[in-house]
Amino acid sequence: MIQAPIQRRRLLLLLLALLLAPLACGDSDDGGTGTGPDPRRAVNLTIEPSFVQIDAIGDTVRLTAVVLDQFGDPIETATITWSSLGAAVATVDSEGRVVSKGAGTGRIVASSGSLSDEIAVLVSPVVASLTLSTQKETIAEGESVQLAVVAKDSKGTEIPNIPVTWVTSDEKVAVVDASGRVTGVWGEGSVTITAAAGGKSATAEVFVLGKIAFLHNPEGIDQLHVMNTDGSDVQLLAALDAINSRPSWSPDGKRITFAGGDGGATVGVYTMNAGGSMIERITPDAINATNPVFSPDGKKIAFVSDRDGSLDVYTMNADGTDIVNLTSHPSSDHFPEWSPDGSKLLFVSEREGNPALYVMSAEGSGTPARLTPTDMGSLYNPAWSPDGRMITVTVEKTGAWEIWVMEFNGSNPRKLTGIGEHAAGSSWTPDGRIIDSSNRESRDSNRLDIFIMDVDGSNVTRLTHTEWRNVGPAWKPGPPES
């Protein structure tokens, strides 16, 4: 009965000795320091693969994040958090699944505690088709329209954020910026806007409206106005007393000349910027001057004055200097008009008793040649066609003013306006149509509107719709051909 406790005591001592033996011998995992083994620590995180390229929108790629401990062993239980630094390019879910969203380069980040890694994701979808938001647009000078590109891949999926290169066919007419915004510069004319992306291209035609200067009298006095060539956006340019001549544009479209008074005793020739600023009288205050018209090169202005006693045709520099009398005839000479090449001047004269059209050299040398018979009637505002082959003139013979057209040498004259119409002058568009002022729709001599028609009188288009006079239309020259 006594041996059992003794045996148990011996067994306990033996177990204790076995436990203390490693300490006594210095045989420990920590080299005898007594601190025990290091705890497992996460020291590195990497994403695999280290770079991803995706060639279509909506495609997916699975990423893996590996966390290693201090011994280089993976920690399978590490918690990974995924995020995207460019969600417009690619997104990532909680399991590391990347979905492409748009063209470009994004970055995907994986983190675990204080550790993180990131990789680049390049989304470069192959463009299968490219279209523009519109194929035709019309804008005015200074106005803009925004074009947009729709790019799609082979699956028909739209590709957002794709880099696009924009080009205009003629920067003189319209320009386009890097975002596809097109701005009209100089009308009237058309440009082709080309968008290119991913080896594909698409085009749109943008038509830029030109400008028409004309006289309009809502206050009972003719004042100089301007409008778009479709009749829209009428604006006042100059308000002087008794503007009495059709305006004329400089060939670069930057200046306008006209005749009028400004409260003085005489009528003079004025010039101004096309926007209405810097109005300046360039003929002397002591003389009357009217019917000014710019030469085709913009260096000179032809006009009519009585400074030498009778009405004669003169020229001067565009700044009003170097005034020269070209006709010097005791009869009345008026309404000068330059030929398109600037070598000749067309004008109306009564030197043979009754009004007729004459042509002379631009320097005034030689004898003017008569183009029309002297019994044609009263003549007003002749105008040469842009190609120099035809002439329009307003004729009063039967009590009504009518628009006539003839060949450049005065042959084959024919009337364009109808019976009972009252016309108040005509000129030409840059593409060879006729623009005139008449009462062809109102039949009221106090209500004249501006119309465009073909050279045979067909395809008439009305531009103005007012209760007042709209006369003396002058089409702004178009941009020069490249």
C-alpha cells in the first residue's frame, strides 16, 4: 500500500527531468537565447502577371496576388484587397478579375496590410469601325460645332476614350481642335473634317456660311447691315446719315467701303473693318464722292465724284491717297465696276446723250468702248460675274426697274425679273449666281427683299423677310483657292 505513492513520485520526477534536459544542455531552436522561434510575418506582395494587355472592350483577365513570409513561403490565408487607379480603362473585383472598359493605360493595385503592389493594364482594342456623330453640318463664321467619334471593336462594342486625330481640309475655311470642335473661319465654303483612330477614319462635311452686306432701313434711313448668306443673324454695322451706295468688300473680306454722310454737307467714301469698327472717311470733306468699289487686289478703290465739276470715275489708294480722275468728261460717268482680273473698269455714262454701259482700262488710258445701245434705258449698278463672262445691270425703261443680264461684250441682253417687279440693284455670288433686291413677292415698292437666283432667273431663293427696304446686297468674297 505504501509503494504506490512512491512509484508515482518517481514517475513525476522522471517526467520533469525529461522536460528540463534540453535547457540544461543548451539545445534549443533559438541558439540558446531562450526566446523561442520567430513568429511568421508577411514581408512581400507581388501581382502575377506583372503586366497585362487586353485587345477588346469587355474582356477579362484574372490576376493573382502572392504574399510571402520572411522564409519565402506563401501565406495562403493572407487577405487581399484589390483596387483600380483608372476605372475608365479597367476595373477589378474582389477576386482580382480585371475587366477592360476603355482604351488607355490603367493601374491595378493589390494590398494586404501594409504591403502593396501594382501593375499596368494596357487596353488597346482593335478598331473595326469608326463613325462620326454627323456627316453634314452648317455653321457661320465664328460659330462652332462639336463632332464626336464612335469607335467599335469587332464585337460591335463601343470603345470609349480612344485617342483621335482630327484634320481639316482647309484651315482658311474652318479649323478643328483636338477634341473635334470645328469653328468656321471664312465662308462661304466647305471643308472635309477627318477623324482617324486605330487605323480607321471617318469624315464629315462642314459648310461655312458667308456674309452679305446690305442696306436696311428699319428707322426710315438706309443703314449698313450684314447677315449670313442664308439670311440669318442680321446685324447693324454702320449707322450714318444717308448711306447711298451698295457696299463693297475688300478681297480678303476684312474691310468694307461705302458712301454716306455723317451730318456734314457732302457725301463721302468710308471704309471700316468687316465687324463694324474703325469707320473712317477717306475722301476729303470738301468733295462729294459715292459708288466706291474695291479693286480685286484690294489696293485701290474706284469711285465717282464731282470734284472737277462733273461726275467722273476716279481711283485712289485704299487709304484715300493718290486720287486720280480717269474719265475727265463733261457728261455724267458713274457706277464703276472692276473686271475680275482688275484690268478694266465698267461704268455707266451719258457721254453720247443717253445712258449706256462702257468699258475702259483700269488706268483710264485709251477711249472707253460702249457695250450697250443708248436707247436701252436708265442704267444702274452694273456688275461683272466672277468669271468675267457676264454682266448684270438694273434697267429702267418701262417705268419699272428690272434686272438684266448680258454677255461681257454687251451682246445677248435679256431680262430676268418679271412684269410688275421693281428691282433695286444686283450683284454676283462667288459661285456665279445673281443676288438682287426686288419686290417680286410683296409687289410693294417700299418693301424690297433680297433674293438669290441662277443666271437664267430660275431657282429663286428669298433671304430676307421684313416690312422694310433691303437693298444693295454685296456678297463677301470667299476664301482664295489653295
